[in-house]
Amino acid sequence: MNPSITKLESQRLILIPINDLFCTDSYLSWIYDPVVCKYLESGRDYNMFTLKEYIYNAVENNVFFLAICLRSINKHIGIIKINPISFRHQRGEYGILIGDKSEWGKRLCKGSIRHNY
């Protein structure tokens, strides 16, 4: 993770480099919700310890991992994960998860990647 980035802000969202403080029961509940995780490759075999370990390992392996928070109420509602870019193959992979289903349909995924921060 680029240590110089503390957060990115748009009109509706704040993106914050993820850390242990975001490992909450809410985050774990997203992982175990089959509707939320329908298209995720990762398994649903997490507990608080393994979730923290997963985040730590991702950051150590240069994965850009951000918590998506609603600016108006400072609530963690999802994550953005950007894997290391292969400059040789000119490809990169990213994923966005809005885990808080009450925020679905509000165009937050699009908003999290389209705004100028």
C-alpha cells in the first residue's frame, strides 16, 4: 500500500486504506452472505483472525486494498481491491464489493471508481 495515501474523498464516499479497524462483525457477515458474495472467488471460511490475516497478506503482497465508507455518516459499506498491475501484460484486476445491502442500487460502485479524488 502506498503509505503516502491516507484517504481519497469524493462527494459521497471516502476510500481509506484498509486495516484491522475495518475487521468487524459487519464485514464478516458480508463474507458469509451468499447473495453478497455470489461472484467472489474467495471462500467463506473466515473468522476474525483469518480475515485480519487475509488483509495483512494482501497488503504485504502489494494489493491496493481500500475500505469504502459513506462520507455523510462515516460508515464502512464495502471494499475495493486492486491487485498488482502486470506492466508486462498490460493488465490489472480489481474488484468492488458493497457488502451493506442497504446501500445497493445507489450507484456507489460506479461512484467509487469514476470520481476525481
